[in-house]
Amino acid sequence: MASSSSKPLGEPQSFTQMDEEMLSIGGTCQYLTCDSYDFLPFRCESCHGRFCQDHRTEAGHKCAHAGEWAARRAQQQYNRESSSQNPLNQKPTTITATQCSHPECKTFVDTLNSVGVVCSTCNRKYCLKHRIPEDHECKKIAPLGARQGSVALRQTDKARAALGRLKLWGKEKQAAVMPKPKPSTAASRVIALNQLKRTAKGDEKIPIDKRIYLHVEAEANTTTSKLPRGAFWYNKAWTVGRLLDDAARGLQVQNVNNRGGGEEERLRVFHVEGGRLLGFGEKTEDVLAQGNTIVLLRGVGPVSVEG
């Protein structure tokens, strides 16, 4: 049954009613001297008014807030670019982020997950794990920004004092390692070398005829190692620098030679029997013999200082 409010079928709609429906679609231009009706009026983003096509621009309707929309858009664009360039919003890499200054730590600092702490003594930035001076061996590191002259002077004095101490210590070691000749000296050295070969460790890929067996120690006053000493074999064709890298790994001594830095952080090799520091470029078989003892130490300066 048809509703009483519905219009009878066939009854024509009035033009007035049709105009009202059409007027609900668009809007009248809000410019003061224009009352034209537009079905798709333009909205001004600065003053939020509705205007016809002739007055849609800010200059066309003399906008009271001219330029505000452009300023907002420029500010939004700037904020997006700043946000994208903020290191905290980027995935940290070795190029875009700062790494903890501890040589064995790969933690990125100044990120959302890890803050950086600057040590007031050495002026370097560390992660939370290594922020305490004792955790990054602060006393053995030259402060950043220190005067080069004073640092170099302290380094030279330290090198000479350390070398003097090591030379004296080396003479004592020589007496123990290489005693005065006796009838049984050669046999004793053979027995000691065979014992060294049985206990030594090294790279199994090195041919037996290319191996040189050495006693390796870490000098306690200048280095920190998990193993104070050990017996190892190396390739006698290696340079001293490569042997040092392998020896540092064997004793688990911190090695930052390949990261640059000053002499205070560099590891050096002291040959006990020879009583001198070995240069990184010297060939192992030319300066060392089977059963010799070498010592890893830090902060004693280059080889030329020993003279």
C-alpha cells in the first residue's frame, strides 16, 4: 500500500523543487561583488572560502590570508626533508652513524637504541658498555685534541723508558732461554724444541716445512690479554707485521694497528734473543729462529726510537 506522504504517480515536479536539489550540489561565489552560482566551486586553501572560476586565485578574490597556504606547504616540505635527514631516523651504517670508539666494539651510538657517552679524559665517544674509563683502557689512550708536541714528547720518553726496561728484561730472558754452551746444550735445545712442537698451536694449512715454532708472551704492563703466554707456529715466510696480527689473535690481545691512531695504541714485537724491536716489514725467517721468544707490547714507539 502506497504511503500517504508519497506523491501520486504521474504528478510533474515543480521547477522550484528541482532548483533546490540542484542548489544543494554547488555553492555561491563568496567574492563580495560576485554572486554567481557554481556547481563545482573552488576552495581557497589560505582563507578556506569558496569561489567561482573567475575568482579562484588569491589575487582574483583579494585573499585576506594570501600566501599562508604556500608557507604551510613549504614548512611541511622542510619538515619532511629534515626528518628524513635526521640520523636518528635512518638505519645506522659505518658512513651515516658514529661507532663506539672501543676497538673491539661495533655498536653504533647516537641512535634510537643506543646513546653515546663522551669520556672526559680521552675525549672519545663510547657506548654504554664501554663508557667507564676502566672499560676502554683510558689511561693507555692519547686524548683527542691534545697538543701534538706534548703528546709526542711523552711518547718518546715512554718509548725510551720501556725499551730500556725491556732490554734489561731481555738479557735476563736470554740467560734462561739460551744458557752458556755445555756438552749437552745442543741436545737440550732439541728436546725443548720438540716439546714446543708438541704443545704449539697454529694454522693447520701451513706446511710443516714452512713452520716456525715460537714462544709468545704479552707484556703485562702495556697490554691486556686473556692468555698471558702460549706456544704457536707461524709461516716463516710471513712478515713480522702479519705474524703480530696472528699472535695477537692467539693470545686475544687487543690489536688496533690496522685502524690507524698514534704509537701509544700500536702493538710491537720485541725479540728476546735479539734484544730489539722488530720492524713490521722484516721477514720472519730472517730475524727469528726456531724456539725463540717474542713479546707483544704496546706504546713503545717505532723501531727507530730504540737507537
